[in-house]
Amino acid sequence: MSATKTKPQANEIYLERIYDAPVEIVWDAWVDPVQAAHWWGPRGFTLTTHSKELRVGGQWRYTMHGPDGTDYPNIATYHEIDEHRSLVYDHGATDDTPPLFRVTVYFTAIGKKTLMEMTMSLATAEAATQTRQFIKQAGGESTWDRFAEYLGAQIEHKERFVINRSFAAPIDLMYDMWTKAEHFSKWLPPTGFTMSFMRADLHEGGSSFYKMTNGSNITMYGRASYLEMSKSNRLVYTQQFCDEHENISRHPMAPTWPETMQTTVEFTAEGDSQTRVTVTWEPVGDFTDAELQAFINERRGMTMGWTGSFDKLEILLNA
């Protein structure tokens, strides 16, 4: 069995991720229910495994617990298992209802990294469209962001926040939307805020000094230093809150927030006019245990914040 790059059928939902971990570690973190409990499910969900038999014909019986207290029972039944290479299983069944779709997952070693390719096959194209909308509304793709965070913590002992989003735009345009001040100032600020620049030297080794305001009672200043700008592929910069004179300060509403945050943005073409953006956010430099914990505790809030910005970017691209 091997992965193919053929275009998904109308009744299929396809996604891929590259994880910075060897395929054996990725596989184990996927199939071990103890490890899966740390990342499986949308952000804010928790997981209870009742039983698991990783064999052809075996089942994984578990319950996902939503942040609102709703329980979602699930029975996954395995049809194919090729260790460190692939899994095929039915997803979404209960004792009283049939599976929602069949999942095929390929794990491919790329040096010390792992390419994960997942295809969800549904009965009809209409069912695939409905499921795609449900996954988006439930934040289901954050499962794979949580997986990246978990692997990073296990391998590098670093706490990060990861979020992915695919946009209907070519990769060169997406890179420009992130690296030209006249573009990203329109979508990057929190919802309800505007962004203006006192300095915008947007090149590798350059920096910016900016202001964000909601027009009434909140004004925030910040500065960014650009560490890496690889055209259409990768962007790395650090950010710090500061006062109007560019003296370093702290988040005006979160005094225990880490002083320096590093943002890594990776751009992946998913066709001629589709681009996936992967944002990795992490504290760097000196920070206390309390500041690190504040960062960890705010991951759900970060998801909401970045989702709001991404929604504005999508609107801007469609204008």
C-alpha cells in the first residue's frame, strides 16, 4: 500500500501535514490511546478510551467530551494495519448507528520528518460537503495542530501553538499578504482593531513599530524583528509589546504573558490556486514558568484570535 497524489474524489475529504518527528514516533503517538488522550479531538475537547484492540477487525471505543460538557461516543473499526505505514478504519459509529466515513491514513518518512496523508471517504459528494462544513464549525482540523504541539513537546521539550488554514489563493499572493504592510495591516489585528505603522522595514534583518487600537479605550504598541524571509515559503519574526516610545512593556491585558514571542509562518502550495498556511507561535528568550503556563493556558483563546484574523484575510482575498 502506498500513498498517491491523485486528486480527491467528490465524496472524499483529503488533508496532509508534515510533522517534525520520525515516523515511528508519529505512529506510536497515533495508535497509543494514552498518548492520543493528549491531542485527539478539536481544541478544548478531552478523550476517554474505554477499550482498544489494534488489529484487523479490532475496535477503538472512546468518548470525546466537548468543552460544553456534551459527550460524543465513538467506535472505530480497523480494516487494514501496516505498522509505521498506514491505517484504514471506519470512524464515527456508535452501538446504535453506522460509521460516518472510512479513513485511510498514510505515514511516509521524509528524512527525520513524517508526511501524514489522510483521506476520509463518504457515501456521497453531498455528505462530504456537509461533513467538511461540520469539521470547520467544530474546529476539527485543530486536532492535527494539537498533534504537532504534542510531538514538539515530546521531542524538543518545547511548548508551541500551531494553527493551519487553507486559502483559495496562489502561494505568491499569500506570501505578499503576510509580508507587505499595506496588506497584513488590514487583516492581522484582532477583530475590532485597526493597525498602523510608525516604521515598516519589512525585510530580513529589518523591523517594524506599530500601533493597534479599537478606536476607544484600548491602544497597544508593538514591534517586530524579521529573522527570516524566504520568498513564498517561510517567514520568521519575533514580536514584543512596547509603549509609544518603543520601550519594551507587557501585554496590557495579560501581565504574565511572555515578553518575546516568535512566529513562524510556512506556506505550502496545495494546487495552483490553493495555499495552506501553517503558523507556529512560541515564547523565546527568557520567560518564567508562570509566563509559560499563561501561554499554554491560552491556546483556545489563540485559536479564536487567529481564526478571526484568518476569516478577515479570507474576506479580503475574495473581495
